[in-house]
Amino acid sequence: MINGPLVFAIVVNYNGINYLKTCLSSLEQQSYQNYKIIVFDNASTDTSVEFIQSNFPRIKVIQGKKNFGFAEGNNLAIKFALDNKANYVLLVNNDTKTDKDLIEKLILIAESNDSVGVVGPEIFDLKNTGAIQEMGVSIDRFGYPFAIKNKNSISNVFFVSGCAMLIKSELIIRIGLFDEKYFMFAEDLDFCWRAQLAGYKIILNENAKIYHASGGTISGGVIKTSSYKTSAKRVFLRERNTIRTLIKNYNFSNLIKFVPFYVTLLFSETIFWLFVLKPETSKNIIKAIFWNLKILPDTFKQRTTVQNLRRIKDDELIAKMLSGYCKLSVFRAVGLPSFTRN
């Protein structure tokens, strides 16, 4: 598509020197014609910027003065893309490899219907290219993510991972950018939830493929054989952002129904982690709850904006959610996570 809509592919990077050659080489080899590539570097302390400038001179590098995280880093690059007349932005993690026709296939779906706001590809493991990481993501009613790996469940896709998502510029202009309070984790869920409330569709294109360096992701961790890894910091970011997402996006009756119950579950979880001698995890869950209390005025201000854009009732979205408490199901299926320092 030489005359197709203009796409800006955006890669947010932080000390990703080991991944950049694979990622950027595959992006430069896309069959789609009308696209540009931006790397937003979050003040990397490795040689990422020098490597890109030496080996990929056609790629625009925007250097951040600090580590802005995934949300704000992408926002700054998206603003640059919109200022330069982008019709779409394609967010791509730096630890990925894209199929040559990725953009072409995502654009084909995005252009097929005005109501399509976000399109994602199937995500496979980079080392084991036959292993599916996810085909979109579903959630339970408490915002807990559950990767879809069965084509029969694609209709239940609630959001597509920020690992790879094509977004219409008009959607961004309509509902706004990523929530910069998140830094990282759950910003893709929040964005896609807001998009659906505004009447846009989130679509998984099973014919488009990308390969991701980490193992099968599950709740922000990586499955390693029969268990998965996470960290107390990741728990803090995930839980604080999830609570804010629920408050912003549910209507008032469902906010009252689900948020207090979820916070009660989190308090119960802190007791469990203390019992299994993981006090740092308990501390970070409590910290996540009190963080939300502290910024509650701002959350309700953002909630007002979200609800004013609402075109879809909660019942329609809840019908796509999984029943039960998925976190407990995950613990039963793969056991408790092991904790790393980061």
C-alpha cells in the first residue's frame, strides 16, 4: 500500500541494546510502504542510542531526559506522530520480531470498519516460534488479565497487549492518550476499556504475527516450566493501576459492586503473603491501595472524562469478561510465583 494511511511505528526503549537489532531490522523490512519508525529512548544507560544512530540512520530517535516508563514514553512519541499527520500508530515492544507483513495485515482490518479502534496480532514466543503467548487478552470483573490461546475464544478479547497494538489516530484524539499515572502495567487494559466505552472495537487479527522474547506471559510474570516469575514492585504497579482502572471505567453501580470487594480481596491476599513469608509483597499491595486513596480526586476527575465519552453500557462489556476470580485460578493451575528483585 504505497498510498495507504500513514503509520508511525513506535518502539519505547530502555537499555534494550540486546534486542534492538532484531526488532528494528524486522520493522524496516515491512511490506507496507507508507510508514515511519520512531524509537523513544527512556534515558538508557547502555549504548542503545548510539547503536540505533549508527546502524539505523533512517529511524527517528527521540531521547528522553529520564525514564518516563511505558505510558508516558509512548505518549510523547504518539504526540510527535500525530503532529506529523499519522493516521495510525503501531506500538511495538523492543524485545520483538515482526513478520514482514505485520503492518499490512493490521491495517487491512483497521480500515475495514470505522468502528475498529485497536487491532492486535497473535503473539508468539521468539525462541519457540510455534508457541502462542497470547491471542488477545480477556479479564475477569476485577481487571485481572488472562491470555487467550484458543481461537475459539477470540470473541472474548477485551484488550490487546501493548506489546503490539495498532491504534487509529482518531481514537486517540477522541479518548486521549495512555494514563501517565500508570508508568507501566495495565495501561493497555485501561486504554482499550476506554476505547470500548466510547464505542470502538478491539480486534485480534489471527493472521498477523509478532514474536516476543519473554516466555508465555501471565499476570505480568513469565512462565518458567510450571511456575512464573514476578516481583514485589511489579505487584505494586499492577495492583495500583488495576484499582484506578476499575474506578475510572465502571459505571457507578458496578464501581460500588466490584471495587470494595476487590480491595477486600487484596487485604486478604496481604495476610496470605505474610503467612508464606513474603512481607515485601504484602507491603506493596497495601502501598497500592493507599496510593489510590491519595490520588482519588484525580482518579474521579479522569473518571468524569471517561464516563462523559461513554456510548456503551457496562452489561455489554461485562458479558465479555470471565466469571470468577482468575488470579486464584492461575495460582491453582501453576502455583505461586517466584519473586525476583526487579
